[in-house]
Amino acid sequence: MNFAEKFLKNVTHVKGHAVGFRIDQVLLPNKKKGYRDYLDHPGAVGVLPFLSHDKILLVQQYRFPVRQLTWEIPAGKLDKGENPLLCVKRELAEETGYTAGRVQKLLSFWPTAAFANEVIHLYTASRLKRGKTNPDEDEFVRCRIWTLKEALRAIQKGKIKDSKTIIALLMGSSPDIGHF
């Protein structure tokens, strides 16, 4: 049986400042009509910056949807048509003030395929050079140096809950990934 659903028409599309929301009518595998509600997102990047083999940078910022300060890898939304690698370099510099001599792709993933079309591209960065931060006008971040061990413990204790950060830390701490 083919489980693919066929797009019939867009019923609603609300466009927000950063993302949109869609309701599409689809033809289901059983030939009945159904509806799919989902977040329409241009995609994003995240980067795990390594100062050394065991020291990394994380940023703290307030996330309104969860009403909490979070520790995360530097990250940002892709502009329309933007190359993810260029976006990673821009976000790293904006949020941490560092530029990277080496950037390596880890993977791309869908954080919530059930209700969003967002794709996040994760990278590591190393051979970092200090510069000046330049956050967006509505972005307030604090940067801190962590050891990998501290960050992994923070995941276990529930202090780091952000999915892209957890994935980057777990993958980036693998001895199979060469950062330098």
C-alpha cells in the first residue's frame, strides 16, 4: 500500500514575522479527503563551537514560547534562499563574536515532522578566533564556555532541553567526529 498523501489545495496560510501556519487539504491513501495543519518554516542552522577538544560555547537566551531562559548552541533561521553554511558563519559571529577557521557539517534533521516542515542543519566549528558580537536588534544572548562533560551532564539533569542542542552535543561528543 502506498501511504503517500496527495496535496489538493491550501485552505489557510497565515504568514507571521518569522514563520507561517498552513492548513492544506490532502487526498488520503484510502481516497478520502483530510486536512493537515502545520508550521511553515524556512529552515534553520545550529553550530556547536569548539574552543578546544573539550571546551565549547553555548548561548543563553529567553525563549518566549516556553517562558524560560535556555542554554543552546548558537543558531538561527535561514533567510530565503540562503546557503546554510553562510548562515552558520553569520550566526556564530553574531551570537558569540567568534569566527571559525573550520566548519564541518554534522547532519540535517526535521525537529518535528508531524507538524512542521522545518529542517535544521547542524555543524561544528573549530579553530575559533575571537571578535565582537553583533546580535540582531531583538536578540539578547549571553555566551558561556562549557566543558563537554558539563553540557552532557546538564542534558541528563534536564537543564538543557533544546533538541538541536542535545543532538549537536551528543553527536559532537562522539570520538568519531574530528573537530580539529
